[in-house]
Amino acid sequence: AQSVSQHNHHVILSEAASLELGCNYSYGGTVNLFWYVQYPGQHLQLLLKYFSGDPLVKGIKGFEAEFIKSKFSFNLRKPSVQWSDTAEYFCAVNGGNTPLVFGKGTRLSVIA
Amino acid sequence: GAGVSQSPSNKVTEKGKDVELRCDPISGHTALYWYRQSLGQGLEFLIYFQGNSAPDKSGLPSDRFSAERTGGSVSTLTIQRTQQEDSAVYLCASSVYGTRYEQYFGPGTRLTVT
């Protein structure tokens, strides 16, 4: 069965600090990988996704993620966070047309 | 354009009662999903509708849970004989086609079972 592990439950960073949120998955076949974000009081929305090709994927708002197949990882990064990046971040994985499996989420708090 | 809408936004019910939660997907989206979000538990997949295919019910936690999608559009999630552990936020999402496509989420229904 597929599973997704997000190592950090709550991350607190100062503005301009660099961000890396870990995501590891367990799945035996070809995977599709996603990061979703939920800003306070807003709906979940897609940040970025990887299906194939260049393992370094760029998303909205300056976020990027790198797929490392050998490590079963899809970590999310941003060079310099802003206060507006305060949100909960969810990694998700599926194979083919199967339902998405989400991680438990990482809450990011950015302080001035 | 209009996004995914869900109603009611909040529902408080007594243990043992049945509840119905409604989802209106984005027009033209053929795929519709239900998830449950509990505090600290992330999103738990419940059920997935794709066009006219039989739904994927593999995530439904018990036979008290059921869902239908009428006319390929609106969906209703029904929970019978609610239990306190059913308290959660129930999220609906839709996508243009299948699960490889971006899912657009609704605001959710917060269900509290007393």
C-alpha cells in the first residue's frame, strides 16, 4: 500500500530563511507526486506536481521540489520564505489513476 | 469561475443521527473526490467518482458511510448512525479528469458529533 511520510509536523522560520520540508513515500511503481498548500482560512490548492522528466519541479510563489527516486523523496524547498508562506503543506502521491495518498501535513509558521 | 462548493459549512449532530453532506463540483469536471481531515491526521481518502465508472469506495471506513453522484455532477456523502469519531472536516474536490490532474478543493463541511 502507498504511504507518505512528512517528517516535520511544525516548522518555525524567520522571514528570509531557507525552507526545506521533507516528504518520503512508499510505492512500488511509477509515481505521480504533488505538494498542496492550505493557507489560513483558504482552500487547499496545488503548489506543484511531478509526473516525469526533469526531477526538479518549479511551482507557484517561488517553491520548487526535487524528486530523488533512489531516496523515494520529494522534498519541497524555497530559498527565502515570506510571512505570507505561513500555511500547512501536504505532500501527496499516487500511481496511475489511483486515489491520492496524502501525508499528515507540515505546519509552517514564518515570523518577522 | 465558480469553484467547488460544499454545504452545510458546519453541522452539529447528535450521536446516532444520520447526516448528509453535499458537494457541487466545478462544472465540466468529470472526477469528484471525498476526503476526511482530522486534526493532525492529514487528508484521508474516502471515495472517488470518475465519469460513469463505478466509484472507488476503497477509502470508506465502514458501511455507515456511502456516497452518490447524481447526473455526473452533484454528490452527497451520507453518514448513518453517526459516532463521535466521525467528527472531522469533510472535504470535496473535483478534477478535469482523473487523479493525475490538479484537484480543486471546496471549503469543507465541519461535522461535530455530540
